[in-house]
Amino acid sequence: MAINIEGLSFHYGAGKNAKQILDDINLTVEAGQITAIVGQTGSGKSTLVQHLNALLLPSGGQVVVGDQVVTSKTKEKALGPVRAQVGMVFQFPENQLFASTVLEDVMYGPKNFGKNDEEAEALAKEALIQVGMKEEFWQHSPFDLSGGQMRRVALAGVLAMDPQAMVFDEPAAGLDPKGQEELLDLLQELKAAQKTVVLISHQMDQVLALADQVVVMQDGRVAAIEAPDQLFLRDRQWFLDHALDLPEPVAFAKDLEDHGYHFDHLPKSVTDLAEQIKCQVDWDRVTMPNSLTGGDRDE
Amino acid sequence: MNNLVIGQFIPGKAWLYRVDPRTKILVTVVYVFLLIFANTWPAYALATLFLALTLVLTGQSLELYWRGIKPVMWLIIFTVCLQLFFTGGTPVLFHWQFLKITLPGLINALYVVLRFVLIVLMSTALTLTTPPTAIASAIESLLKPLKAIKVPVAELALMLSIALRFVPLLMLETDKVMKAQKSRGMSLSTGSLIKRSKAVLPLLIPLFIGALQRALDLANAMEVRGFESADNRTRYRVLSFSKQDLVAALGTGLFVLLFIGLLWIN
Ligand SMILES: Nc1ncnc2c1ncn2[C@@H]1O[C@H](COP(=O)(O)OP(=O)(O)OP(=O)(O)O)[C@@H](O)[C@H]1O
Ligand SMILES: [Mg+2]
């Protein structure tokens, strides 16, 4: 399910005190793809994504979610279906837990969106398995869990709604490396299941590895919409101007390019980078320290 | 959410900002107390004049105060209706089925509205020009005499200032949890009353848990930094009376005398 944002503007407050946050945003979140939203802090990323499931209503323009149009005049009652189709995972989602057992908490969303108890339970169990919560925890109080487990339960709470699209606002913040990896795997699973995924992230390595499309925000406007392979071809200055990092492998490749190396395509990972460097190195002229080569390369 | 003017502090440099918070609190208390006895138009006129002067001295725009009054408008209208329809007496001005409006009722209603608006605006002027922490330490200072009868004034004041500190945090938190639960289909604006009040639980429980967690964290943080007793602590900002306070006291004294005089004549 695609989401279209057309001429969206948004401001907090009204009248003289109005504070313009988003200005004339036009973009399409493609169905079944991973769209990453990046930009410096305060550029309006969170504000933008909260329009995707109508938590905020546009001040001007419209958001088209599937076949539903959301404008400034849309009534609260009409928003339910939009929210059922677009799940939202906030930063630190664990503070949304409230029920007396893990299972009940995960069932909350599906039940709100019209599933009966049995359907909701089935969906909840499926979601809990998907995030790797073992059955022994299902009847525990969510407040007895560790932080990482709470985060999984919260995530399951949104997955269980089985939305067509899911939005993640900096989901990896505060997770350990393993947790981050699992999360990225989950995003890819969602994509494989034809879900539309939107991801706000400050980690460009993730963006490069995962995204099909990158939206760069600056001061409440869209500065660029491009595939990551295109985007990261831009010169360093552009990234400085937009307060963005480069992915590690790309930054390294750009350094090497300054020294006469050439890369056929943007290195997507460290392995990719290493591969491309390997074919360009004139091994006869390289003297490696023995400790590094282990003596193997002494040809 | 951040549109609430009542209780909010807005930094500024006008005259009232330089008055000691203790003076401001005392003046507000005296003002509110006197208003209870106001029962004639001249008394209300005088009180309104005093308020107008205060508002001018805050240096803020009148529009701001209008925004402050707006949220409590419904409360005002409600009390007006009560007064209008449920005060007996003669002459009757309007009669329709069981509803009737009498002249004393009408006058009473107007008095109530005026009193309400005056009190709200006066307290708004206080909180608008005084940071919450200053209010807390002023209250502590004013209540000091109660220490003689073993009231833990310092602890109470500390609790107050911590509570004040937590208000904006809680508001932010409410907004966050509300959005998270709305995303999971929470709806507070549809369904029967019972259903709606039940729907608040997923909002309240995370808020309580978050607040408790915060409180525990704060308690630990204070303890590891050697906090023992709220008594006899030195302060970063020391309160002191100055020329402005004398002026404020004289002005208020004059107002009180005139006001009592007006009540007397009546
Ligand atoms: N409730 C609010 N009222 C008024 N202004 C707000 C509110 N929430 C956010 N803003 C402002 O909107 C702007 C954009 O905020 P937003 O949270 O969308 O940024 P962001 O790109 O998500 O930043 P970050 O990377 O830090 O999460 C900021 O200038 C912020 O101060
Ligand atoms: Mg954000």
C-alpha cells in the first residue's frame, strides 16, 4: 500500500504564535519498499511521519493512505481505518505497555481494530513469536521484563495489528548491537512480506544497507529523494551542508578516490568495499607487515 | 497542549518580574481574599482597576490573557447558568416552564463571572512573571513560622518544587503515550461513557509507571549526591526585598484601604 503526501504543510499553534514545522512536502512512500527518512535533529522527521497514520492532521495539503484521504478537516472518527493500516513504532516504545500480561498487551491493538478475542490472540501469538518472545513469558506481567524484552513486546503490539505499512521512528536507539541486528532483520522480513516500511534513522550504514529510497529532510522541507546508491554519490560538501554522516564504507571509498582509486559501484558494506579494493591493489608494490599477513602473502 | 497560559511562566523584564515572589504571593492572596467580600459594583470596579494595573505591569499582551481565559470559559458558563437559574427572589425577569431568571440571580451571575475572571487573571499574572522554583522557595520562606509547631516546611517546599518541575515532563510524556496508544487504536472520543473511561487506562497506567520510575530515579540520584535533609540548605537564588516591593506593598495597602472603605460605606 503506497502512501502519498501532497503539498503537505504543518504548523503547531495558531494565529500569530503559529510555528511552521513542515513546508510543502511532496513524496510517495512506495508500496512494498523500505523508505528511510534522514536529516539533522529538529528537521521535522518525526513530525512528518506522524502524518502517515494521522496522529497529526495536515495544516495544508493532504495525505493519501491507500484509498483514504486525510486533510485538515478529516474527522477523528474517520481516522481509525488509517491507523489500522499504518502501524507506528516510536522511539522507546516500551513505555506504551500497560496490560497485566504480555499477551493481553499485544492483543490490545488488534482488538481495538475490530478483531474478536480469538483472532486477536492468534495474531498476538504470531507477533510474539516473530519478535522472538518465548511462550514462557506470555503470561508474565510486561513490567517484570528486561528493557530489551519490553521493547520486543511493544514491537509485537504493533506487528499484531497486521498493518499494511509500518513506520519506525529511530527504533534502534538504546539497543545493543545484537538487538539492532535483529531489528534490521525484522525490517527485511516485513519487506519480504510485501509490507511498506518507513524508517527514521541517523545511522547511515543501516540506511545504505536497507533502504530502497531515502528522503533527506532539512528545515521542514524535502532536500532530496533518491535511491541510496544515487544519494551517496553526492560530494562530501553536500552531506556536510545537510549535517549527515556518510556510511563508513562509502566514506572510506571516497577517501581512496581522492588517491586515484576507482569504484564501479558504491560499496554497500565493508566486505563489498574490501572486494573492490582488492582488485585494484598492485600487490607487488605492497609490503605488508608480517603480523598482518601471517607470512601467507610472501609470494 | 502547550497553549495553556494559566500556570505558565513566560520570561520577561517588566516591572512585576523584579518584585520579590513573596510579595507577589502575599498580594495575590490578599486580593483573592478581599474579592470574596466584594458585593457592590464600585468594589468590583476598584478590583478591576487594580487588576488592570497589575496586568500592565507584567508587560505582556492582552491577547495572551484572553487565551488564558478561553480554556476556563466553559467552567464560567456553567457557573453562570447555575447562578442564573437557581437563585430565587424578585423581580422575575424571564419565565419559561421550570426555568426562571430573577434580577438577583442575574446580578449574582455577573458578580460570579467577574470574581472568577479577576481571580484567574490575578493568579495568571503571578505565575506568568514568577518561575515555579521561585514560587516554591517563596512559599517556603512565607511558611517558615510554622516550623515552630514542627511543620516540615522545607520538605514540603522541596516536594512542591519537584512536583512543579515534573509538570512539563508529565505533559510531554502524556503526549507520547497518547500517540503510541492512538496508533494502536485507542479512541477517547467515541463510544459510550463507560467505554470511554475504560479507554483511559492504557494511557494512565504507563504514565503512572513512568512517573514512579522517574521519582525513584530522582530519589536515588539525590541520595547518591549526599542529600540528607531539606533543612538549612543554602540556595542558588537568594530572595531579597527591594524598592519594588515597597512600592508594591504601598500600592496594595492603598487598594486594601479603599476597598474596605467602599465596603464600609455600603
Ligand atoms: N509539540 C510541539 N509543539 C511545538 N513545536 C514542536 C512540537 N514538537 C516538535 N516541535 C518542533 O518541531 C520541529 C521538528 O521536530 P521533530 O521532532 O519533527 O524533529 P526530528 O527531525 O524528528 O528531530 P530528531 O532527530 O531530534 O528526532 C522542532 O523544531 C521542534 O522543536
Ligand atoms: Mg524525531
